[in-house]
Amino acid sequence: MTFGARLKSARNSKRLTQHQVADSLGLNYTTVSKYENDKSQPDNEILQKLAALYDVSIDWLLTGDAGGASSGGAKSKVYFGGEVEELTEEEAKHLRDSLEMFRLLKEKRAKYESGRHNGK
């Protein structure tokens, strides 16, 4: 399932129209349509708002994976400057969501730059 298909599925599960979603996010409904048809990608702010509106994770919207904590009750850990930090589930989710948004933006920028260089 594509990103757009997941958006449409999530919207339909909430029984919302594209117009209702657009109005709630301050967008034009054609923008919502472009997202759902994989013609455009939302920026980080809109992505967060879509996930909240549809009550789904950003991870699921971007990848189709449910995300969540590791199995077996293992704690998430991160290493900063050689120090180990254990993370709460909320902190780990926030970092995962931030990383996914960073990767999406990086990909968008690369496509933009590629299009700029090819167009010259």
C-alpha cells in the first residue's frame, strides 16, 4: 500500500471527506487529493496533523508499519557521546517520528535538487 493509499484508508475509516480534512487543516481539497494520489507529499507539520486527525502513527503513514515498542518489554536505548540513555516509550516514539520526518524531508529535498539540476 502506498503512502497515498494509507492516507485515503485512514480518512475513510474516520468517515471524512477530502473537503472536511482540507478544512480542518487549512488546505485546499485538491492538495489532500494530491497526497492521496501520491502526486505530492505533505510537509512535517501537515504530516503530524494528518496522523493526529486520523489517530494513526506517522510511522504507519510513511511506511505501513505499526511501529510501537520492541517485543519482550525491552527498553529503547540511545547513545549520546558514549553515554547510554534509556527512553520511555513516549520518548522513543517521538524520536522515531522525528527520524521518519527527517528522512521524508531529506528525500523530498533530494528530488527537488535533482529536478533543479536536470532542468538547467
